[in-house]
Amino acid sequence: MLCNNKNHFHHEQGKCDMTIRKVLISLMVCAGFYSIPVLGQQYKIASAGGSITETIYALGRESVIVAVDSSSQYPASVTTLPQFGYFRQISPEGIISTGATHVFAAKGFGPESAVEQLSSLGMNVEIFDVPRTVPGLHTMIRQIGAKLDAATESEALIASIDKDIATIVKKSTQSRQTTVAFLMSVTDHGLRAAGQDTVPHLIFDTLELTNVFAEVNGFKSVSPETLVVTPPELIIIPSHQVEGLSTSDICSLQAMKLYASAKGCNVLIVDPLMFLGMTPRLADAMQIVLNELK
Amino acid sequence: MFTTQGLTVIVKGKCLIENVSVTFPTGKISTIIGANGAGKSTLFNALLGEYKSGLSNVLFQECALDRWALEDLSKVRAYIAQGARTSFALSVLDYLQISAETHAYSKSQLVYRIAEIAEKTGIEHKLSDSVTTLSGGEMQLVEFARATLQLGTADHIKNCCLLLDEPSSALDIKQRQKLYHLIIEFNKQGGTVLIIDHDINTVANLSDYIVMLKNGQVLAQGSPERVFVTDVLDECFNCSGEVREGPNRHRIYVTTEFNLEKDNG
Amino acid sequence: MSTTATRISRQITKHELKQRTLLIASLLSLPVIAIVAISVGPASVNLLDVMFQKSITELQVNIITDIRVPRMMMTMVTGAGLAVSGVILQSMFKNPLADPGIVGVSAGSALFAAIGFWINASIGFAFIPYSLSIPLMAFFGAVFSIALLFAIAGESGQLQTNLLVLAGVAINTLATMLLGIIILLVDDSTLRQITFWNLGSYAGIGFTQFAPTLLVVVIGFFFLWRQRRALTLLSLGEKQARTQGIKTEKLKLWSLIATAAIVAVCVCFTGIVGFVGLVVPHICRMLLTSKLSILLPFAAVVGGGLVALADIAARTINMPEELPIGLLTSLLGVPFFIWLIRKQRGIR
């Protein structure tokens, strides 16, 4: 009973907020500009998940963010915000203590019992699916935009992402003959490669390149022999996996040695957020791959 | 006190003892002797009720083991295992206290009983030590004290039986003497004693009754005069020796098969 | 005669005084730890505010009552439960290295929890609410591994201790292998959920999780407490215990079931908090005695206190982030444990 009452109460308040905001916003649209600080007073968002945080920034709504999780590392200015731990392992009190009114989180936000506790304490938790497709990215941007009254901005953002991707793909001189691979980890214990349903695969597929590990699903351990049998033109490795190693160090690892001696040390080390999260920087990631292939 | 009637123990298809019928007389010290693998420990375990199939073939005080309640049995029958050891630190006092709890003693009675037995066994200065730090000899004395406490006060000792599995194996000469004296004293108060021991020359002399096993069967049983003779011992241990008269008119068995004198020439 | 008797009663009095003092001291520390646990946290609200300050929001009260109180209670109950099950398993297996891991209970629940995450990520559970699915799976995992243990090591109602240990090894290996297969099958995000579950966490514990845990731990503890003498004798040797009137087979069966139930509820909501089941019993054995009438309550109090303390540290060291609790139980307990070992070595 108590719980129901509480929810009811917040619901009512939310409705009220919406009306006020609508009035204010329509006034401001008339004036030809958005006043973000007004919005910020209504929404205080704890953003959980690198993709969510980047999207909010890309929509120009960064002032509503009061805290982020530890996977939110871009843009650089987010690192000055309070952090509340990794988005899959949060503590309800940690998030409440940031003063947030809303949590915008990527799917996987948890543990589930902690999320339920957050909701029961009156926190508005919005969870966004982060599918690994371009239409999925559109949906996520639109959903976040809708929640932040940034429908125009989200359409503009989507259009610019699509345009950038189209331009990059059009300019590309590569074909399906060009083989590439993304290695999530490279150690003496073996390789873990990105297959279907991963952001790197999406990037390769959109650029019409061939992922040599397209047969696997997700990030899986793979045999180093594949690198010798079908040597990719380019191997991409996220920077957090190579701490302190140079490209030549990587190529001298047992798993990479044969490949490097046959094909040369074609290794590119990249920003993990850009290549592993579904972010508005998808087109930038594609450009980086193409630049390296030229 | 203990009687087995045609007791056969088969474990994993292997016959360990076969058709054993023996009677251990009440109020006496009995010894089970035999070569290694003759079935001494199996017989002991059967007497302790470790084999479910043999429970009805073992009678304790004329009543088959499967009709005894375990708790009642524990008040009249105590067992001292070979080289008993524990991994957990308990003080000797705690160790004795827990065993004495079979009987409903008041606290002052308990203290009195423990004091009495500790003095008798000579462990009164070890009471605050942990049982994990004792030497083999000290532990054996503590075990004896523990078993006596388990059985209760002297007035009903004549209903009680104490089983000792190779009690002297870890002891030096002095400690053995001490232990054997304790056993004899227990017996003098009316208690029945069953012992397995490899030191046959000592046990044979303090026993009233000997059960001799070979290959899981009873080779001979009876008083030492009847059993402790050259031919029987030769057959039991599969060697050739002779029974001689030792000090204090004790009879000892000496093997003559091997010449163990070192030839330095 | 009388001198020894006097000495013994003096020794008993001295021991009882020491045991009672330590037990009462540790018991008294619990309310202190509880108050600290309720008072600290990333949200700036503490007990005094709630009790005396009038200008307090509903949210602040809720933080105390809905988050901190059940969480503090859960740490104490699971800490006590894990420590007690460690004590019992060590006594039963006559092995000082035994802990809830040895019979495969933890591995079994970890495997089933992983299967639960996998099902949630693919087809989803019908009829079971999402938040209940993982605890239920973990609980069944614990129960299942115990059943398997009996199936492997039990023969017509008998449990051979050495076979139990080997069966535990087999179940652990089997569960770890199957967990490896699950890890290969699941996607990246499920893999991370599994990893975090295995680290253990008290975030998100409310009264709904606390109530069943308390119930099972209390019932289990009560049963084991009643068997304290029999279990002490069992720890000294099985055959010996039987000759002292203990029905060891029945005792082992029921104690194992009680222990498994305690471990199952203690890990199913919070994941595996390592170290407590192994080291807390030893700390208590070294400080006092292995006599279960003292050791059981003492280990329960020390285990509960240690986990509660570790959770305070986990929540506050790097606010508002949380550190894995297993890390902190070890951090707090191991130095003390090493000191005790050194001290023991000096005595001998």
C-alpha cells in the first residue's frame, strides 16, 4: 500500500513537471533558443553506460547529468563528474547520494535487486536497449531525445550520423575482398575476437569489409591459426587491452608471431569506447578504420 | 561379556573373518593375537558393531548388538583406538568433560571425577594443554582417562567392558608399564578388558584368556596355559620358536628361526 | 585429591570466564557495528538525524530503513551462517581446511546462477519474476549439488567421509567445467553479470531477501546447536563417536542438510562471499576452543561482525562506488589470521 502511494505521488509530480516544461519550452522555441539550465533543474540524471552518456552529450543536454558510471569516459569533461561505480554493479544508495532524480541506463544495469530498490525509493529509472545495428542506434538516440525534450536535436544527430556514414562508405575504395579482424584481447593465452552482433562487426559490415571472424557470435576465444589461414589486412585492438605494449610487442606474442611474419604487423590500437559502445561516434570509428587501410 | 556366534564378515566380496565363535569371559582380561591380516581388527570392529550384517551375531551381556541402544551401550562399553589423534585444539580438560557428559554428573561431581582419574592416570599437569600438542604416550593416557570417565563410577565397572586396539604401539617402556598397571587396576575393580596387541609377551602374561586368529578363523582360544604354547604359536605366526620361562616366571615366546646376531667377521 | 580438584575447578572457572568475556565482548560489538553500518554511507544521512532532527525528508528515512538496515542485518546473518557452516563442515570432515566450497555447494549455486543469467538473456523464465530467478536458481544449485553429493558418496544411508571429500572435488570440477561451457555460450554482457555475481555483493538487499535468509539460518543454527556435543565428538573421530553413543550416519546426514540450507540462502541473494567460512572458524578456534558449545555462537558472532564491518568498508572506502565485499573480508581477516598463526607457532 505504502509503495503504491509513493509511486502514485511521483507519477502525479511527473505529470505536473511535464506540463510546466511544455509551456516553458514552447515559449523558448518561439524565442529561438533552448535554455538548458531550466531543464536541468527538472532533470538530474545519473547516466549509467558509456553509450548513454555520449548520446546525452551529443544531444547537447550534458548539463542535466549530475553523475556517471565508470564506463562513461567520453567526452573528457565527464571525468570531472562524480562517479558511482560500474553500471552492472551499482549500489542504490551510491546513486541516491549523487542527488539524481533520474537514472538513464544502458541495458545490463544492475544487479536487478538494486534496480528494484532504486525504483521503490522513488528514483525514476529509464533503461535503454543498446542494439548493435544502425537503426538500433537511431532508436536509442530518439528515445533519449524524447525523454530530454530534444526531439529536434536527436533527429539532427541521427541525420548527421547517417550522412557521415554514407559519405564514408561512398568514398571508400575498399571492397568485400578486404579482410579485417577485431581482437578483444591478445595475450599469450590466446585470442578473443569480435564476431556477429558486436559493434566492431557492425562497423566492418557497414564499410563492406569482411570480418574474418564473422562465423563466431559475440566475443569468443578463437584459434590463432585463423590469422594465418585467412590473414586480415588489418587487426584492430582496443587500447585498454594492450596497456604498456607497443604494436611490435604485440606482434611478437606467440599468438601473433606467425601472422606478423607472413603479413606484416598491421595492428591498429583504438579507443575502446568508440569501437565497443554504440555511440554517436560510430562514423568516426569507421573513418579511422578506412584511414588505416589506405 | 562378549560372545560371537558363527560371525562372518565379508567386505567388498572379501571374507575377512569366517565363522568365528568366541566368548570373552566377564571380569577378565582377554587378548586377541595373530599375525597381521589374521582378522584381529575386523573382529574388534565387529564387536564394536561397525558391520551391520554381523550385529545379530555379536552378543554383549547376552543381548545381540542390534537390540542395544547406542547410548546405553556407550555407558558400559568404551573403546580406545590405535594412535587416536585429532586435528582440532581442545584442552585435555574439555576433552574429558565432553566424554563424561554421557552421565548426568553435577558440576562438582564432574570436577571430582576428572580430578580422581587425572591423578590416577598421571595427567593432572596436562589438563590445560591442547590434545593436539600431546605426545603419543600422553595421548594414550588421556584416552584411558577419557574411556574410564565414559564408563562412569567404580561401582558399576563390573558391567563394563574396555576395548583397546594396540594401546602400547606408540609408548616407551615406562609408559607401557603405567598403562598396563591402569588396565590391571581396572580389571581388579571388576571391569572386563579386551586387547589387541603385538607385544604378545607382555599381554599374554596379563591376560586371563587368549583368542588366537589365523586367516580369519579361530586357531585356538582359552587360558594362556592352553594357548600360549610353542606349537600353537608357531602355527599362528608361521615361524618356529619356543616358549621359555622369562623373569618373574613369565612365559615368553622367542623365535629361533633367524639368527639375528651380527656377523662382523 | 582435593588439590587437583581445586585446580580443575579453578581452571574451569578461568576458562569459562575467558570464554564468557570474549563472547560477551564480541556480542556487544555487534550493536556498535550495526549503528556504524546504519550511520555511514554515500547519502549524507545518519541515525541521529533520523531520530532527533525534524527537517528530514521521506527519502532520507527510507535510505535508512529500506537500504541500510536490511543490508546491515543481511551481512550479519549471512556472515554468521557462513562461519557456522564452516565450523560444522570442518568438524564433520575432520579437516581444518573444509569450508562451504569443499562439498561443492558454492560451485553448484554459482553454476545454476550462471544458467539463470543465461536463460534470462535468451528465452527468459516463464512464471518467475526476473529479480527472483537468480536467487532461486542459486538455491536450487546448492540443493542439487548436495543431492548429487549423496548420490555419489552415499550408500544405503551411509556417508563415508573420505568419499564425501572426493565427491565434493568431483562436483566442484564438474560445476566449474559446466560453468566454463556456459561462459563460452553466453554473450559478453551476460558473462559480466556472471562474473559480478561470483564476486558477491550486498547492493540491493531488502527485507524480502533478508526474511527468508534469517529464517533458514536461525532454524539451521538451532538444529546444529542441539547437536553440539555429538558434533564435537564426531570431529574427534567417527568410530570413537559411535562407541560414545552417537548415531553418526544420521547426524552427518542431517547436519549436512542443515549446513547446505544455510549456505544456499547465504549465497543465493548475495553471491559468494569467500573466506568467511574457512578463516573465521579458525580465528575462533585459536582464540578460544574447538568445543562447539562455545565455538558455534562465537563463530556466528565473529562471522556476522566481520562481514558487517567489511561491508561498511566496501561501501565507504571509495564512495559512492562499492568494492567487492569478498576482497574486504579477506583484507580485514587475513592479517589477523596470520598474526594468530605466528602466535601459535611461538607457543610450540
